[in-house]
Amino acid sequence: MDPTTDNAGNTGDPGTARASLEALRAEIAKAVVGQDPAVTGLVVALLCRGHVLLEGVPGVAKTLLVRALASALELDTKRVQFTPDLMPSDVTGSLVYDTRTAEFSFQPGPVFTNLLLADEINRTPPKTQSSLLEAMEERQVTVDGTPRPLPDPFLVAATQNPVEYEGTYPLPEAQLDRFLLKLTIPLPSRQDEIDVLTRHAEGFNPRDLHAAGVRPVAGPADLEAARAAVAKTTVSPEITAYVVDICRATRESPSLTLGVSPRGATALLATARAWAWLTGRDYVTPDDVKALALPTLRHRVQLRPEAEMEGVTADSVINAILAHVPVPR
């Protein structure tokens, strides 16, 4: 096999890479009905080397969505079910004593993979949640003073139930800031729900995605080519200033106690570039910034208690800022 060709038969050509990543939608749609915005967000995160937090009530196919993405990609994937008794070493790995050699050896945890599904991440205490911080930020795990690099690509796709639900622990602000995007998974429309039940009645088994026809359509070569193309996407000084003005406006909002950090501004610029490339352009427009503002920024702000009591949401504050900040021409 040509070294520039992956097992899915894809080369590292940018045009082919874009077509392959767009084909992910069609593959995932074989298993998940009507979640195109979430699928797009996952693809954007892959292009930006970022991580994704999926939030929604139980039963809206959050886990199935990530499993379908993993099946449509030529990537190694592992799953961790986060529970109250999960320990940090259950995620990162630990030193194990080998009686044959009388020495300790490192046993890698499930974090050593390309796509880690962290299922119901907010059902485990902060101590275990924090075990992912180094992995998400530094792309490595340190055990007994020894840093161990993670594979590339590496993406954490975490699901969580809304914090109002019993048995959940709010994620620390520092960990939330490590997620590139927070995608909300809504309840399906009436027609989408009918389609879901029709599929099940016809024999669809969500535990067997291979039988559903989900096949790998993109791989590491596609991701590398796509990332290189995204890095060449032009960002004008006016767009950079527009991103900065949006983020600075969150820090001055009377409804917020915590605004977007410079890391958040960098994330918004990166996701806007990825979206511009996915839509077939080699330059970023204000509409690209607006399209990714909510999923990129909603988890990086914190509402004042009085604003929350009045029904204000992070999304409504960000939408008001987008309507207020002057758009470059």
C-alpha cells in the first residue's frame, strides 16, 4: 500500500480529504437521525485538534453519535463509562508489579487511543474528571514522574447530562475551557422521532453499527491533509479584530461573572477557519465566526445567579453580543 494512502483507500489530497470528511455525515446518518449540527461540530473538532462536550438529556443518542463517528473513521477508539467510583488510574493507566521480572511496568489506560468516548463524564467526582486535564491539554499522561505521549490524532468526545439531573457533578471551569466545543443535543422533531422508531421496527440495532452499514470513509491521511489546508485558510486583520471584540464583550456583559478568556478567542478563530474550509473557501468571513460562536463560547462563560434566575442563558447572552458587536465589511 502507498504510505500516503490509509486503510480506507484515501490519499492525502486536500480535495479528497474534504469530500471524505463531508461523507462522514452520510455514514453517521445511517445510525443517527437528524443531528447534522453535532456531526459538523465533531468534524470541526477533529480539524482543530480539539475536544467536544456533548450535552443532552438521557436517550437522545449522544453515545451512539460518537460510536458512529468512530465507525466512520479509520481510527482507534475506546470508551470509558464515568461512574462515582471511577479512579484516575482507571483512565490514565498505572504501574503494575510484574512478578516474573520483579519490576514495575506501565499498563496504559483507555486514554491511549485516537478517539476517547468519555461517557457521562459529569457522573464522576472532580478528582477523576481532572485526570483528563493533562491528556486534553498536553496530549500526554504523566505517571510516576514519566510523561507518556498520546497517539495523534487524539480527541476526547465527552457526553454529559444537564447539571440539574440527580447524581451529576458540575465540571470545573478549567476543564470546561479545555473543550473546544460544547454541542447541545436536542430532543428530535416529531418526524425525526418517527424515523427513529421506524428504523427500530425494521430491525436496526444500535449496538451493531456494522450491520447498519456504517463503514470507514476517512482516515489519518485525510485528517492530516485537511488540517494542513485549514492552516492555510486566510484570516484578515478585520476578522481577527472581530473575534477579539466578541470575546471582550463577554467580559463586560452585566449578565456574566466570567467572560471568554484569550484561549477562547483562539478557539473561536480556529473553529471559524475550519468551518470556512469545510464549506469550500480559503478565507474566513464574519458569518463563519457567527456560525461557530455559540458552540465555541457557551461553556466558557458563567452567568450571574440573578441573571440565571431571570431565565437568561449563556446562548442568549452570546446572541445579544453577536447582534451588538459591529460586523467588519
